[in-house]
Amino acid sequence: MPKARKLTRRRFIQVAASVAAAGPAMSCSQAAGPWRFLTVEEARTLEALTGQIVPADQDPGAKEAGVVNFIDRQLCRYLRRYQKAYREGLAGVDETSLALANRRFADLAEEKQLAVLAALEQNEAPGEIWKRRSARDFFSLVVNHTMQGFYGDPRHGGNREGVSWKMLGLPYPPVRGRQLYDLTQPAAKRL
């Protein structure tokens, strides 16, 4: 039978302190700010990035649809495996932006933001992060998640009020496996 390890007060304090220190860095709670996973600066960069992918015109764009909220929520759930990619990639976008235009991505004018995105898409973005990670792959990942957040079901945190469905003239799609029944009719006539 294995010998039980006794947890000393000193060891408990060491473990508690290390958990508390690491918590906000990779947290998925709202304790550190308004976002579950993203920092305020990362969310600002991501909002500018997604806003260029699906810009607003006569119809709402990614910002109005809450795409950043969708990505932030999903990074704590189904997209958890991409947390490191987003941490490094968003830092890389700002690093590239600083190298090309001396300003953070969210602070750039639209045409300069598009130049940064073109550098990412062509995998020619300057920056140390892009020596370890593909800029093109990160950009493709963000485009993919932006589309999911823009066109997906609002219950997942994006497509606020079904703005993309309204833009396309689509009715609110029924959830698969759930049919609307007229319960005032006898059971034989419901189907």
C-alpha cells in the first residue's frame, strides 16, 4: 500500500501562490477583465482584425455581430487547443504592425491594416513570432473562426441577434431534431 504524502502548510502555500500567479495568464474566467480568455489588448487587436475580415457596410460586420465574443467564449471551450496560437498570433500581429507602421494594429488606419493582413496572408510578415509559427496559418485560423462567429448560431456567442441571417434573408433555423408541433391538434395530426 502506497504511503500517503502529507501536505505541509509551506507546500500548500507554494502551490496556491503558483496557481494564483498563473491563473490570469491562461484564465478562462471573468475575474481578470471583461473577457474570458483574451486580455483587453488582445481583444482590441482581434476586433480590428475580424473587422477587416468582415467589415460593416450597409449591413453589420464582425464587430456588430460579436465575433470577438464568440472566439473568446470558444477559446475556453471547444477551441481550447488554439489558446497558445491566439496568444502568440495576436502578439505577432501587433509585432508586425509595429515593424511596418510603428503602431499597434488596432491603432492603424484601414489601408495600413490591410497591408499588415496582406503580409500575414502571404506569409511574409516581419517579426520573431513568425519564425516559430506560420503567419498564413494563423491568419487562416482567424478567418475560419470569424466566419463561424459571424454565420453561426447566436447561442454560441457570435452572430448577435442573427444579424448575418437577417442580412441573407434567412429565417431563424430550427435546431436539428426539434420540430415545432401544434399541440392543439390531436396526436395523430401533429406529424
